[in-house]
Amino acid sequence: MTLLASSTEERLSGLRQWQREAFEEYFRRDPRDFLAVATPGAGKTTFALTLASELLARHKVRAITIVCPTEHLKKQWAEAAGEFGIAIDPDFKNGQGALGRQYAGAAVTYAQVAAHPMLHRNRTEDRRTLVVFDEVHHAGDALSWGDAVREAFEPAARRLSLTGTPFRTDVNPIPFVDYVQDPTGVRRCSWDYNYGYAPALADGVVRPVIFMAYSGEMRWRTKTGDELAARLGEPLTQDALAQAWKAALDPKGDWISRVLQAADRRLTEVRNSTPDAGGLVVATDHEHARAYARILRGITGRSATVVLSDDPTASTKIKRFAESDDRWMVAVRMVSEGVDVPRLMVGVYATSTSTALFFAQVVGRFVRMRQRGEVASVFLPSVPTLLEYAGEMERERDHVLDRPPRDDDFDPEKDLVDEARKKRDTPDAGEELPFETMEASAEFDRALYDGSEFGGGGAPGSPEEEDFLGLPGLLEPEQVSKLLRKRKAEQQANERKTPRDGGAEREAPTHEVLAELRKELNSLVGAWHHRTGKPHGVIHTELRRACGGPPIAQASAEEIRQRITKIRAWATGGR
């Protein structure tokens, strides 16, 4: 007994506080089913394998099955288990029969279980088995999958469910998860231990995130030949927002090039203090991923690692990138969840997927802390849904049953595992751009950090883009917040013009003049929109046609003043 206690304490010695607390809670209750919710990057794998080691040592179980969303994660789990002295077969196939005697268990995918649930049930019945469900919410991706998981693992001696995002936008129940009815009659998932982003951030376990949002003017031609325009970041209908968003992500436009340039400048600043820091661009499909890689090569002079979901060498490429000091990786949605590349510190959200689940998974790729003072930066389109998610990073979510899926969801929950596994040579059916992008300019809109908003579309007295791109790479979260608030206060304290020695006035810096002029023009465009009903983007396009010059993001002060004069003339009846 003393020897067992000694071994247990040795296993616990390297754990974080939350992992130790969850471990102790588990053995205090000694349950058959246990759901641990921990924010991405907090260390769910280490907790699970410590628990598995203890259960094996106590002879509570004799075998382990790890169920993952993707093939890559099977290998990742097997490598991690090896460090705990647990041999896991990541290449187990449904048709191979018995597991090799040298293995304590196997890693399989949810799809693999669904293809042959009885085979896995027989394996589970054959030996007392601990089943670890990695990102267990995927077990509810389809009713048939949930049924298969229940059939295969109902006989398990122990089941440990893990997730960083314990919620779905559908109402499919997650197998082996309890749902408790609240006072309104709605059933919500009930976890046994929860460690959210907010406490993890306070404990220094995860990195804080600065979100950099970019707006801009979009113009496109429909299949019928009509020319439409909209300004990303302005109030838009769902259809207009969807098309403006896709125009922004079009590799042929300037928006994505401008944002990738800004993201690479931020990465350069971070690498001054963290030389191996890397960046990840999450693209919608293969075509866009390859195009973004070409743009990055033009910016950096170096090739980016491109990871495609149908590439059999994808896992090898991810591992090689994780161990290198290369700057950029570009991938489709498969890298959104569970991929462990701790050196990722700068991200570009270059996909039109807009569910809360997917957004949380993408951001989770950047929050894994390696040393104190690291801050992650994520660049994204100025889309209301994404800005809402970015501002609510610390809000807890749960899975709710007894409500129908929303028919008006902008982007209903997709089967993310299927997205990860299927070929993505072309956009999804129905996702093709119904237009030709004619213009897609970008300008810094705002930044979100620690629940606060900075910038605000060029409002005077707010930090500018360079204030965020040039932040030092190593600052404590509270230092970042203090620095940004100090800069904002200093800029707001400065008047647009200040007296020189002798009483003469000095012109404000160019960026402040431009910020005020853009704000004035946007205000007038908004008023003209309410008067005429025309979209903001159309009004901006008409002003450019009337006055000449580039999009507002590149326009000079004099060109913006001409447009202000023109729209004022329209308002008074002149053309």
C-alpha cells in the first residue's frame, strides 16, 4: 500500500493544480463515467494519461481504448502515452482482429467505431477496459455515430470523456454524458470537473489573445452581370455579409494579402523574443490554402507548409512543422482541433465558417502556453459573429437539449469530422462564389483584448494598427492591458492640433488626420444610407467614381476631403 501511494504521488508530482484536483475528484468518487471539461491548451491529455496510469496500477482496468476525431490525433495520443510507459497502437484497423500483445490498447477514430461497433464491443468485453473519448462532443456528430459509440463501449469498465468545447449547435445528445434539467425545463450537459479559459488564463496556463479585426470595401459582379458593393464591418443583411466575407477571402482580392502582410509583421515582432514562433492560416478549401501559401511566399520569400485533409503525409507535415522554426503553415479546417503545435502564436482566420464551436477550436490552437509572457494574436474579418465570439472568450458554454436547431443560424453546425476527412479540392456544394470579385480592400478596424475594444474603426484617440503589430513579444497579460490602455489614454488626451513654441499650431500626425477624416466620411455615408436606402459599399463606390482615387483605406487626406465635399453636395441637392 505504501508502494502504491508512493507511485501515485510520483505520478502527481508534475501535474498542474487543476489536473491534480480533477485526479483527486475522480478517485474520491471512483465513478464509471467522468466528464472533464478543460479549455484547449490546459493539458487534458496529460490528465487523462495520468489517470489511465493510476487505473492500470490499481488493476481497475487492464486495457485502454482512446477514441479521437482524426487520424492525426491517434498518432499524437500514442506518442504521448509512450511517455507514460503505456504502449498504444495508433494503426489498429477494424479488419486486423486481435491487438498485438505488446500493446496495452489502441487509438481509433469515431468514424472507425461507427463502421464496426460490434468489433469494438467485443474488444471492450474481452478485457476490463478504460475508454478515453477525446473531444467527446464529436460522438454526437450524427445519431448513427452516437448509437455506434453507445453500442461499442456500453460494456466498458470505465469511461473518461474529455472536451474543451462541451457544446454543440444541434440537439444530438452526447453518449455517456449526463443532462440535468434546469428550472426552465431545458436539459443541459453536466460535467464532473470544469476548468475554463478564464481560470486557466488567471493561472498562467494559457496565453491571452489579441484579436485584430479588419474591415474594407468589397465589390463584386454577380452571374447576371450586376455589380454590388458592401463595406465589411458595416451593418449588412445576411446575404450581403456572406458575399462580402467571401470576397474578402478571395485570393484574387487585396484584403487577404493585406491581412497576411500585417500578420507576418506581427510574427516578425514576436520572433524577436521567441525565435521559433510560428503562424497558422486556416483556409476554407484546398484551392484557397494553396493560393494563400503563394501569397505568403511573396511576402516572406520562404515556402509555407501546406496541409491538406486528403494528403496521406498530413500528419508528417504537421509534426515536421511543429519541430522546425518555419514561419507559416496553411491548412484547411482539419487543423482546427486537437493539433498540438505549441509554437503557434499568430493566426489568420481565413474561413467563412462561423459556428462558436469551430471558432473556439481554431483559437485553441494558439493558446497553449510555453513560457510566461506569451501573447497570441489572431487576425480575422470584421464580422459581427466573429467579433462577438472574440469578445466572449471567457464565457462558459454548455450543450443544451430540448430546443430545435435555429433555422436562421448564419452557418449551421457542420459535421466537422467529415469535413476533416473528406477531400477539399473545391469549395463545398453551395459555397461557390456566386460572383466575380472586383475589389476587396482592407483596413484595420479594431482590436479586442481582455474583453475591451481598441481602435474602433479609426476613431480618433484610439491605438492604431501599428500599436498592436509592434507590441513586444513577451509581456505579462496585465502588462499588455496596461500598455494598451495607457496608449489609448495618451492619444485621447492629445488634441488634434497642439500649440508649437511661440503659439503656432502644429499639424496632427498624418494617421490621426486620416482617422478623423475616415470617421467623418463614414458618418456621412451612414446618413446617406438611411436617407436613400443604398448600401454603404455602393455609396463609397459612387463617391470613388465621382471623385476618383483608391479605396478609402489607401486614399489620401485630400482625396477623402473631396469625397466629403461631394456627399455634402448630394445632401443639399447638388451633384
